[in-house]
Amino acid sequence: MLKGKTALITGSTSGIGKSLAEAFAAAGCNIMINGFGDKKTIEALRAKLEKKYGVQAIYSAADMTKPDEIAQMVRDAEADFGKVDILVNNAGIQYVAAVDEFPPDKWDAIIAINLSSAFHAIRAALPGMKAKKWGRIINIASAHGLVASPFKSAYVAAKHGMVGLTKVVALEVAEMGITCNAICPGYVKTPLVEGQIDDQAKARGISAEEVVRDVILAAQPTKKFVSFEELNALALFLAGDLAASINGAALSIDGGWTAK
Ligand code: NAD
């Protein structure tokens, strides 16, 4: 279905982005991966995508806090593959503190990586999509794009902003064969969440199992993490032609969290 398309996935050296990179490669897409990490590990991931799935995979080290590097990342993908058909804005970080204790530099970093990077990437990729009259923009927002939790001011603001950005882009591209949607996951067990489990266990003086049950999954009615496979399936569906009428949506995949 997606054979021969190109997918650029930001923040794909870890967690959800890495899982999406594998899923899109398995569906036949050429892939540009991006994100931080150990050089050898990233090269091993890139090579694995090529070998296992028979697609081309390239890596961009672009820092999502730097607009020029983001624009260059898109230009590099277009130069190598001729186009960017599918853009997944996934890179993100988290920081947890009360608003009046929230370090301004952490606020700026979260807004830059979790929100502004999507604007810069969309801005750079859209002209190519418009020229081909086909494109899919998938923004990985969060349940926190729809509802709030205490101590996550920057994250919640950025993710709500991403849902708003999604709607505006969707309206602008609606007649051009392009869609723009946000996926709003509940908790997925990635390194980003594992870090929170350890921090909360230390802060509260309880075990990691208790943090998962009583703190993290307390929000999620299913009491289960959202799986990578479930997220991959939703993203692949949005990228397909049968999702052409899903546009400007914020799709919850959160075990019922935001139904409350
Ligand atoms: P993760 O920490 O496992 O991965 C984050 C990725 O972003 C990594 O590849 C990292 O290198 C990259 N990244 C961070 N800063 C960057 C920068 N400045 N430039 C380029 N890349 C950068 O996290 P994850 O849990 O896989 O999160 C991925 C996305 O999913 C985030 O936007 C996050 O907010 C969102 N999300 C996660 C969950 C969850 O429960 N894990 C839930 C809802 C939404």
C-alpha cells in the first residue's frame, strides 16, 4: 500500500518514533530517521531497516530546537528520495515541575521540540507535498493535547498547541490530496515514560510497580499501556488512501483516559 513512498519520522532513534520507523519500513516506505543517541546504535538501526525490509534508510542528525537544521533535514530527504510523502512529527521531551518552579529553559526546550519543530518541518515539507498533490502529516500529540495533568505545564501547552496546529494545516491543505492529523496516545512504555517511573518511585518512596499501577496507569481506564503495535497500526492507516477523509482530527488512543 505504501510501497515506494518516503516517510520522514522525527525523534525516531527511540521509543514510538523508532517503532514507527520499523512499521513504515515494513510497509515498504523509504525512511529518514532522526534523533539523538549513540552513533553506532543509530547506524545499526538505519542498516537494519534497509536489510530487513529492503528499503532505503537515511539518517538526519537535525536538532529539533534549530529551525535551520529542520529545514535542511527536509531538503536532504527530498534530495535523496525525490520527495517526502509522509511526515511524522514525533520528537518530544518531558519535564515535570510546578508552574512557579518550572525552569524557563525547560519551558523553551519543550515548546521548541514538542511544538515549534512540527511547524518548521511542516513548513518545509508542504511545498513538495503540494507539488505531488499527495501527502500525509501525522503529529504525535498526546492525551495531554486534549486534557491536562498537574506539573506538566510546558508539555500540556505544547501538545494542545500541536492539536491546534494540526487543525489549521488540515484546513489549508484539504483540497490538495494532503491530510494532517494528530494522534493522541495515552501512556506507552518508552524510555521517556520509564524515566518518569524511576523519578516518581524515588520522589514518592514507593516501588516501580506501585508507580505504574497507582500513578501512571491510574489515568488509563484499561490499566494497560498502549502498545507500539496499536500505535503503528493507527499511523499506517492514517497514511493510507482509505484515510483520505480523516483530516484535522485528534485521534485518541488512550484506553479511555480522555473519555472521563
Ligand atoms: P523517547 O524519549 O523514547 O523518544 C524521543 C525521541 O525524540 C528520541 O529519538 C530523541 O532522540 C528525540 N529527540 C529529543 N530531543 C530531540 C531534539 N532536540 N532533536 C531531535 N530529536 C530529539 O520518547 P517517546 O515516549 O517515544 O515519545 C515520542 C513522542 O510521543 C513524544 O512527542 C511524546 O511526547 C509522545 N508521547 C509519548 C507518550 C508515552 O507514553 N511514551 C504518550 C503520549 C505522547
